[in-house]
Amino acid sequence: MKVEELPTGHGIADVVFLPKRDTSLPAMIVELKWNETADSAIQQIKEKRYPAILEGYVGEMVLVGINYDEKSKKHSCKIEMIEI
């Protein structure tokens, strides 16, 4: 299931993907940035404790930070796996 702009109590996660219960796929949190960095997107996910909103979820989680740079017209992306 995909959830856009999920309130976390500490901010809003841009996109969260929740796997079906009968699959081994990980959950995923995606944070989008504009004229910042992919690293700052990952940092925001961690600092604002976005994974905590998925209380009860146990397993791997993919954190994805995506940034679009207006000047260079390029995207950057950082992906991290965590275990919760």
C-alpha cells in the first residue's frame, strides 16, 4: 500500500510504501527534497523518527532520499537499509 504525506507526529513523510503481510518485501520511506541533498533527506527521516510511525512493523526498511537540483537539472538519490 502507498501512503502519501503520512503524518508522523514529528513531520510528514512524503511517501511510505507498506508491504502486504504475506510478503518478505521491506517497508519503504521516501523523502523528497528540492535544491538540497539526498543526504539531508535521509537525515530528516532519521531525525524526525519517521520509521516510528510504523509501530508494530518488524523487519527491514528502505530509506530513500531524493533531491532535485534546479540549477543543474539533476536528481540525486541515496538509499539506506535499516532493521527495525
